[in-house]
Amino acid sequence: MTLTSPFDDFVQNTLAAIPGILGKLDYVAGLRENCGGYLHWGLARVYGEEPAQQAAVEAHRQVFSEILRTPINALLEDAFKCASGRESEAATSLETLFRRGPALMPPGVPPAPALHFSSVLHALSALAQTRKLASQPNAWQLPQLAQ
């Protein structure tokens, strides 16, 4: 039996099962409770509450940093792959992420990365909406005026 750290266990067994970097961020942020702690019952049961908290915080920071390092076009393609290529589904999920922006950040994010993250989510949401419109037939035609 190989012993792993709580962090490695969380990343290799939990996060690995979640598609896309944005999906991973959404999942980890969703584990955070109103009090600021993270709730992952299985991890806490195996390793204890404090190690589980530390693993979740570290994983959240790592996923957040990876998003900030990833080019916008790669993040956009990631979102579309997670939505099985459906523009409307990807646009809706990115809009939801944009609205939840501050709640998706790990605790203690300095102002500059927070602004960078906000601009990344805004750009992704806007690009997805544009792509959704472009895929609709006659989306760019002007309406006919009544005679």
C-alpha cells in the first residue's frame, strides 16, 4: 500500500476525475463553506480535519494559479470541451463563473492576481457569448423593417 499525502490524494483521486481546469476550480471553490473552511468529508475522515483543510487550500491555490498562467484561448477551448462543444452550455457556465468570480478565489489572494482573475473570467464570458452568437444562423443580420 502506497501512502500519499492528503494533497496528493486530493489531486490524484478527486480533482483528476473532474474535467477541465475551470471545472476543477469550480469544484474546489464549491467545497468552501461560509466560514471559509473547506468541507471534504472523505479526505477529513482519512487524514483528519486540519490536513484535509490544508490540502484543499493548497489545491485551490494551485488550480487558481494554473488558470492565471493559461492562455485565454486554451481556457476557452477547455470550457467548450467540458460542455461537449455546445456553445450555449459553455457560454452559460462561463457566465455563471464570471458572476461567482470572488467566491472562486482561494483565501488571501492579493489584489493584482484578483484583478487578473476577474479580467480572465470577463474575457472568457464575453468570448463565449460572441462565439455562441456566431454559431446561430442569421445572428448577424439586421432585422427587417416593416413596410
